[in-house]
Amino acid sequence: MIDALSIAQDLIRCPSVTPVDAGALGVLETLLKQHGFATHRVTFSEAGTADVDNLYARIGSSAPHITFAGHTDVVPAGDENAWSHGAFSGEVKDGFLYGRGAVDMKGGIACSAAAVLQYLADHGGEPRGSISFLITGDEEAASINGTAKLLKWIADRGEKFDHCVLGEPSNKQEMGDCIKIGRRGSQSGTLYVDGVQGHVAYPHRAANPVPDISRLIVAISDEPLDHGSAQFQPSNLEFVSVDVGNSAFNLIPRQARATFNIRYNDLHTQSTLRELVETRLAKAAGDRIKARIVWEPSNSNVFVTKPGAFTDLAVSAIQEVTGRKPELSTTGGTSDARFIASYCPVIEFGLLGQTMHQIDERASVKDIETLTKVYRGILDRYFA
């Protein structure tokens, strides 16, 4: 029997800190090849970014086609001496698998691989359709040379996905409590306010941008962007930094700047959101304050998979294994599901996210077994 825990340990022992692969994709590729998958290792490049290796593996050639997506890259371990077990040891202690990526998300990939291979073993090695794996090494960083480009590469080959399960850690307190069916978009920007530099003893000869930027921050962020939608919580704009680059006590600065991030729901697009904020700025600044916003490029668009047959199928599998009916949630940050949603309906269901990115990141061995059973239940229903 294919063991998800062993696969997860093999993956964790590859120190694949973005953008380094360190053999992680090879672990998965070798395993899938042994069981009849056609595999493709595809490297993408772009000026100013690191080259990234990706893996696409598929068995079957007909519809329906379900893909399991994920990433083998991980965030840095931090102070490795602070870990109670080696950050890349894959050690099991007291019922927990330790290591960077155990939760986010090598553990989820291992569960999907184990479930798929168990399913194939029980059905003569072939699905009633197609099963694939869409695995990147670029999720924890810029997300430029990973899933977005791999999806286009696959589409250019004439292949189509019908549904996707992304194994990001979705559960909050216990297995079965949450499925992610959407994510808010993310848009960042910097507010600049220009003044006139001068001596603090002669303020009439200067124009201080600090009080002005304070007023504009309130004007832009004080009023809600919206009150939420059917599937999403309200959008929120948060200023995260204010700076004038001034270390002197007797100098009125020439310029003040404040950076912000907006997490927005399906009531907005990037263009309508920018227009809304720019309108608020223009109204608050009037003719006196010289202010402007420089927007950062963003590939984090809002998406939602509307509840329906596919979500019902996943809920049924989760309920059967865990005894819980999961919440259909759109909370949290961004994930590669934002790219996948342009190609097919996608849901996110993985392990508990409580220790992701932390020292002593760990996943319960019992939860790994549970997730494998859920994925197997999804496959049984999908190809029934």
C-alpha cells in the first residue's frame, strides 16, 4: 500500500527553499513514472527572476480530467537551531511529522499522490478519464515562473482540466472544518505626498507633508470599501508603513509616503478598485495637497468557485471521513488557485494550517491519513 507519510518524509528531506528545487520534484516524478504517468519537467524564466522548475504529470487521455495542484517550494526554516527536530529531517515524534513543508504543503501533495496511486491500484492502473498533477516550485515567492506559466504551457498543448483540488492547508481547528472555494484579490500601492523642505523654526517657508498624509490616510481608509458579498467578507484597505526618510529634528521633510495593501472581493476588479481609491484621494487632497498613488503590479485577482456538483462531491467525501460538514470559505490570503480558476473550477482542501511557516512546522500523522482518505473519497465519487 502506498504510504503518504513516507512520501511526505521524502519530500521534506529535500530543502527546497524557493526557488531551489533540491530534488523535491524528482521525488514525485520518479514515483508517478513508476505507476504509468507521463511526466514533464518544465523550466520557466523571466528577466529579473530566478528560473523555476515545474512538474506536470498525467495518466489517461479522456474526460473527465481532475488535477491535483500544489507546490514543493517552501519558505526558509529560519533559525534551524530553534527547531526541536531538524527543519528538513522529516522526523516523526509523538504522532507528528516535523519539517518545513509538512503542512504547507508537501504533506498535502503526499496525501494526493498516495490517494491517486491507491485508487489506480484498485482500478487496474487506469482511471475512467484522466488524473494529473500540477506541481510548481514558485508559490512561496514571486509566483511568476510557476503555475501561471505551466497552465498556459499545458493549454497550448491542447489539454483541458475539468476540475482541480489544491492541497493548501485549509482547515482551521480540525480536519473537515473548512474548504476554500475562493480568495480575495490583493492590490498594493504607495501614497506619495509632496511638500516643501524647510527649517522647523520657519514653517511658513515650508510645506509639511506629514499632517497632510495623515489626513489622506484617514480619508482613504476610514470609509468601508464595501460591506461584503454573497461569498466574500468585506474588502479591507490597510496602511502598513508611513515614512519620510528624515532623521533630523529640525527639518521639515520634502516628501512623505505610505504603503498599503487592499484585499478585495468580487464586487471589484483591479481597475474599478483603483478608480475608487483615486477618487477618494482626489476629493480629500483638493487643490492644495500634492498627492499621487503609485500602484504595484498584481497577479492576485479575486476568484470564486460557486457551490455546485463539484463542491457537493467534496463535501460528501469530507463528511464521510471526518463526520464534519465543512464551511465553504473565501477567507485568507492568496494562493495559486487564483491562476487555476481561469482554467477550471478549483477548491482548496488540505491539512491544518496552524503551524505553517512557523518554527517546528508539523502535521499530525492521523491528519495525513485522514486527508489521504478524503482525497480517495473524492476520486471514488468523481469517477463513479
